[in-house]
Amino acid sequence: MPRFNITRIHTPNGIFRLTGHIVQSALPTSNSPALHIKHLDILGTDGWIALNIATQQTQALIHLIEEECIQHIQSRQKP
């Protein structure tokens, strides 16, 4: 499972930094990878704020930003 580290990504839902690893889908009909996020921060007015990835609210937020993060990771991969 390849690891990733995004130091800053701008999304409509906020500015984030996150680390984790990429999980290839186990579903035979899906070629889309998924992210297993280990650490997620959001940029607040006073700096980075760590989010509790175990809460439902943060899981919902991860779902909202996951596709943008996957595209970001894929755009930075070497051919």
C-alpha cells in the first residue's frame, strides 16, 4: 500500500494536510483507489487544527474531499 503525504490541498471544503496510504479497491467493478487517512488537519485562522478522524463529522468530511485528494496524488505521480 503506497503511502502519501499531502502538505497542503485547497478544496471547496477548506485547506487540508493529510497523511495515510492508498488502498486499491477490492470491488471487481471499481478501478478507483481509496484512501486510508491516518492524520488530517484543517487550516484555521490561527494555524493547523488536528481533526479526530474517528468522528462521524470528520468521516463525512473525508468522504467529501477524498476524490480531490486522489486526483492530487495521481497528478504528482511520476509516469
